[in-house]
Amino acid sequence: QIRYWKDGDKEEAADRVRTAGLVTSAHVTGLNPNTDYHVSVRAYNRAGTGPPSPSTNVTTRRPPPKRPPGNISWTFSGSTVSIKWDPVVAKADESAVTGYKMLYRQDSHSAPTLYLASKSHIDIPIPEDFTHAFVQIRVTGPGGDGTPAEVHILRNSGT
């Protein structure tokens, strides 16, 4: 059983997450960003819950930037579409931007392809009969993924 509580709160008010079986790790969700927490672990079985481990301190990361990439444009060259956008700069209360994730779908029925970019541009191979695609671009970094910008790329337009 994992018990966690915010710094300044009483341990008696701790939230709990239980694992099943002899699992030695758990994913805790719903925490506040950029917040100090205390965490302790207790073994449990049918007889009850054992004594707590010494608590440890953990600080959650700042959230990713809220702003999606903007000013998205594209150009075609042979069997490639080059997509570029204005870079997103993190504010003081947001985590750093380490790159971008782009989901690319040829049409609404096809499975998306994930592309990663470290800069604010990417070149994507396209089929000869390309007419359009749906794209989502978002920042990524230590605080997670940001809000996506969505565009519909058409062969005969560029923004």
C-alpha cells in the first residue's frame, strides 16, 4: 500500500494506492504539479497492514506548456512534405520543452503514425497520390505532453 500526502498536510489524511500480489511498483496519478509530497509504503495481507516504511519526499514536475505550437505551415518537395511551426517557449511555472510529438494520419480511417522532432520542423515522406492528411503537433518534456495543435494539410495549400 502506497500512502502519499502533500507537504504540510497530516499523514492521517494520506491518499492510498494498493497493488495486487507481490508487485513492487505502482503508478500514482492525479497529483498536483510542482508540489512536494511525502510517500511511505506498507506491506499488507489478509491479516492486515504492516508498519510504514520511513517516508521519503518527492516533488512533482511542473506541467507542460499550455500553448500549442502555432503558425503551422508546410511545403511539398517530391515525395516529402516539410512541416514547420513557431517554437513554444515554456513560462516560469511550466516545464521545459525538450521536443515535439506529431501524430500524422493520411485520412480519418488510417492508423496514426507518431513522429518525434527536437526542433520546430519535420520532413515526412508521403505517397505519390497524397492529397491531404490530418496532423496533431504538441510539445513534450519532463512535465508531459502539451495541448495539441491540429491541422488538415492539403496538397494545394501551405498554412
